[in-house]
Amino acid sequence: MAKKKDLSGAIKQGADLFFSAHDEVDAQEAQQVQQAQEPRKVQEVSSDELAATLQQMQSFIEAKEAQRAQARKVARMNIAFTLDNMAYLKTMGALQGMTVTRFVNSIIEQHAEANAERYNKIKEVLGHE
């Protein structure tokens, strides 16, 4: 019959390694928590820098409000396209880095430029400004 090996020393050593590794992780986590809870010093800022930053923020807000106002003034229309035309608009618009709306507007602008003289004459006859 084979003699049994005494594994008590190996088990004790493995347990010691296991618990010491967890103790190190716990210590690191405790240190991170302590560092996160420590008060930080606030950087001092001159009143001129503060005023300049405030002015930049106000300018940014005003510009965004102006953009929103401009967007509200845009005429809107619900248009139905055939599937083929919609696929064309999406593909060609994406190819040029444009949204479908921007692409359609660019097509209309090109057409309007090409027919500007005729359009102005028709507006005169119809009495539109």
C-alpha cells in the first residue's frame, strides 16, 4: 500500500498566499477610497479670467439661442418620395457628406440658379415678391 503524503504544509502555504494576495488588494482599495475622500485644493482664478470665461459662456449661449431661433424660422414640408428616389437621396447625400434635407436643398438651389431669369419673370407676372 502506498504511503500517504503529508500535504498540510502545502495547504498552509497555499492558504497563506491566497489570503496575503487579498490583503494587498484590500489595502490598495482602502488607499484609493481614502485618496478620493481627501479634500482637493481649488485653483485660484483671477477675476479677469473669471469674467472672460463668463463672457465666453454667455456668447456661446446667445449663439445657440440664435441658432434655435433661426431653425424655428425654417419652412417645413412633409414630402413623400418613391422608394427609389429616397434611396438615391440617401446614398448621394451621404456620398457628399450631407443629410437628405441638405442634399435636397442643394439640388433645389442649383436648379434655382440655372432658372433664375425664368423664375424672376414668373414672379413678376404673378405679382409675387
